[in-house]
Amino acid sequence: MLYMVVERFRAGDPIPVYRRFRDHGRLAPPGSTYVTSWVTLDLKGCFQMMETDDPQLLAEWMAQWRDLVDFEVTPVKTSAGAVAAVVSRL
């Protein structure tokens, strides 16, 4: 399953986030996969795609960052997956 993860850096400060990433990596547990991400122009947040079949792994990953980041998570489908879900009703 794919998840769109909206990250808002605490106090709008990217430095602690990037410092931890530099020192420890993404900290995603095995079984969860980083897909891609986009960072806001003001560097205060990030939109990240993660993939896992176990939502608990996503929760474990976010727990590693909660002191620096506020999260909003939405399960999503690809556009192709959405078409496949509705094609029989078109």
C-alpha cells in the first residue's frame, strides 16, 4: 500500500531533520520503502511517498521522527490503480 505522508517540520526548522537524516539515514524499518519526496520551497515541510503492507511499520518509522516532525498520513492509489478500480463503472 502507498501512503502520502505530509511532514511539517517543528518550528518550521529543517536543520534538525536534515542533521538526523545525515547522521542516521531515513530510519525506516525493513518492510517499509521510501518511494520519493518533494520539499516545500520554504524548506518547512515535505511530501513523501512511502510504501508498506504493514501500517505498523509506518508508525514505527514516524516514531523515530515525532520529536522533529508533525505527520499527516493518507493511504493513496496510483492514477492507474484508480482507473482500474472504476473502469467497470465507466
